[in-house]
Amino acid sequence: MLQVPYGSLDRDRLLIRIPFTSFAVATVLLPLTGLIACLFISLIYHFEDAVYTHCQVSNYLPSISAAISRVPERYIWRCCIGLHSAPRYLVAAAYFSFYRGRFARLPELLLSGLALLCSLAENTGLLLLTYVASTETYSLHKNGFIVFVGSSLLHMLVTCRLWQVIRRNYVDPKEKTSYRWKLRLFLFNVSCCLAAAYFFRRHNKYCEAGVYTLFALSEYLVVFSNMAFHMTAFWDFGSKEVIVATPPEDKRF
């Protein structure tokens, strides 16, 4: 076995080095793959239970809450969200550091802090609604969903404002592209949230056949557009890397 002196430079070598683009793609693919798998399994194996509502009318798609509340869907979703949550917290901190390096004015710095808080709340709300199923404790699941959606929309709004300032002051084409897609996805997400709220209310009030299916479809689009919004980090940190290394020692003996 090769031995090196205690103070060798080999002890300060890189342990992990990952392009941020690969890191961002993997982080988004975890919940995306998990959700698609849960929807597929629910439709194939648990169709009647997954699409059932109190109105007892024809329905063809399960809501996300219904799709992730049964076995094995519940464990697939929890595994994917659990694995992706730590990188999401890391990305939130990376954005905060990025904004602090870009802005000097107090309003933008305060918005940067708000964006960090919203990102942390969004991820925490997602964890809560994931690990507390609607069939277990509905009130906690509902509160987790409210925190997730509310903080997600506010995070998107604040982020679009910050990137509007960045686009005005910098000329990097990737940053302009990132801002345009952030704005489009935010507006699309808001539209889908409004559509989902409308169809949910209409279903509960009139119990019309197929309306809950439109709610479920709108809900899917809300989640997919949210994932796509976070995927714009592909442009924001395209040249960056995620590195794990042993820290250099101030003194060697």
C-alpha cells in the first residue's frame, strides 16, 4: 500500500468534482422521475382508488396527492424527494451567494434574502406534504401544500425581479436567456395555479364529470413548470462546479 507523509499535498486533493449543469439536471430529474413513476403506477394498478372523489363522478386522472399516497408510490416519491432536498438547500445557498456578489444596493440585497427564505420554505413545505400523506394527517398535508405553493410563487416573483435587474446591468446572453425563461415559466405557473384553483372549486361545487381531471392536469403543469423554473440554474451556473475537497492546513508539522 502506498504511504504518504502526514503533511503531503495529497491530503488536500479534490474528493468530488461535478459540473453544476450535471448537478442541476440530476436534482430536477429525481422528483420528475419519481412523479412520473407514481402517476404511471397509480393509473395501471390503483386506478379506481386513485381517481375516486367524494362526488363519485367520472374521473380519469389522479391528483398528485392521490398518486403519492399509496404503496409503493408513497415510498418512491419519498425517496426521490428526500434525495433531492439536500441539493435544493445547497442551490438556495448558492443563489444567495451569487446575488450578494452581484448587488450592492439595499433593495436588491433584501430581495436576495427574501428569495433565500422563500426557497427554504418551498423545499420544507414540499418535504412536509411528501412525508405526511393526505390519507394520514390531512391538515398537515394541506398546510405543507399551501406553504409549498405560496413560497414557490413568491420565490419565482422575487427571482424574476432580481434577474430583471441583472439583465439590465449585464450583457451575458445566457443571463438574458435565463431571465426570459424564468419570466415565461413564472407566468405559465401562475396561470396553471389559477386554473387548478378554478377547477377544484368547480368540482366541489357542481360535481361535474371530468372537471377533477382538468384540476389534476393543471396540478401536473404547476409542478412541471416549477421544476423547469429551477432548471434555469443550468444557465445561471453553467461554468461553475460543485467541489468537495479537504481544506488546506494553515500549518504542517
